[in-house]
Amino acid sequence: MNLKIKLIEDRLLVLRLTLLIFIATFFILFFFEPFGDIKHGFELIGIARVASYALTASMVFFASESYLKPLIKRYLKKGIYTAVYWYFIELFIVAIAIFICRSLWLGVDSMTLNTFLLVLYRVFLIAILPFFLLMVIVFKSNKPKNNYTVVLSSDTKTPEFLNISNKNLLYLKSEDNYTEVVFLESNELHKKLLRGSLTFFQNQLDINFTRIHRSVIINLLAVKYAKINSQGGELTLTDNNTKLRVSRKYSSDFISKWEQYNSQ
């Protein structure tokens, strides 16, 4: 799966969640009327107010996920709790937006600290169940996984293959009709020639792999240091000895993917 497809899938997921938040919020406020000051009485103005709260919550979620999250995540400590930290940040932002929306309905005089704390309390109260669901998802997704990459040669009768840990597969280099796979095993550098073009193997690889030269594909997980600009540059890999050149043709694409990888 390439980066472009991954980004499209992520955006579609955000759109689905945005729609789900709108429907869920409207359903809760419309049918349960959990708070006294937003009873709609089945009147058009009341229903419009309920819809405005649901729309505000969903649109703020979409904007936060699409534009604010990539910036804030850089400053959050990476780990299994990162999603939880972001969840509470996002709820706080949603509460601010709904507080403003509420004030537009009820007037500027309603914009007090006590009112904001009440709105914040209500937003967190409604979000309790999704929070616990998120906790389950986060902890399940961080269970040990079989993080291996399998590369299969193009031989039709008896294809060769390598099953290598993601972090230990360093790069692939074109060698005429073969591709040299370079990887670490027991902290030692190993090389294996497999039949097939570089493009053939690239189609087997995950999003962490990108081309840095017409004859080289690099694993972003294996890059320790990158010194690069629009004219090209050099990468130092995690084995501390291997250095690879990034050609000018692929420099912009690498910079984009490197920034995307480091923002996750």
C-alpha cells in the first residue's frame, strides 16, 4: 500500500467518523434531551438548535483531525496513551466550539466561566462511553504483533522469499534482473539476491518503504538521520555504518514521506 492510498483511506475514515458523530450527537440531544436548556419541544427553532450543536461537534472534530492533529502530535509523548491525550484535547476544543455556538443562541451575556464549565462537563459526560471504547481499541491495538515483511522473488516455479522483521529490513537495491535485499540479523549486516526488478518488490512493500534513487528503495524505519534538501542528500541508517544517497529526482517525495512518518 503506498502513502497516497493510505492518506485517502485515512481521510475517508475521518469523514465517516464525522458523519457518525453528527448522527450520534443529534440522536442523543433530540431523543433524550439530557440537559434542561436544550429542550426542543419538537419546534423548528429547537430542532435547528439541536442540529447546530451536532453540526458544530462534528465539523470541529473533522477540522481537528485533518489539520490540528498532525501539528499537536509532534509535541505529545509517543506511546499507547497518545491517542488518549489527543482524545481529551479534542473534547476540550469541541467544548469551546459548542460554548460559542450556545452563546450565539442565548446571547453574549451567557458567556461566563461557569457556563463554559457546564458545557465542558456536558461534553465530557456524553463522551464517557466513546472514551471507554477508545481505551479498549488503544490497548488492543498495542498488543504485540507479528511485525514482519515478506519479500518474494519473481521465480515462477520455485520462488525464494525472505521473512524479515520490519525494523531490520534496511533497503533494497537493483542489480540488473535481480534485487539485493539488505537487512540486519543478529546485529550483523546481511545481503540476499532475489530475482525480480525493484518495481516488482516495491509492489510488495508497505507504506514505510520509499524510493530514494532509481535503483534504491529505503525503509523509513531504518533511517537514523537524514540530511537532505530539494537537491538531494544523504541518509544514515540504524546500523550506523550504511550511508545512502538520495537523488534530486526523489528528494521532494522523500522529504514529504519523511515528515509524514515523523508526525505519526
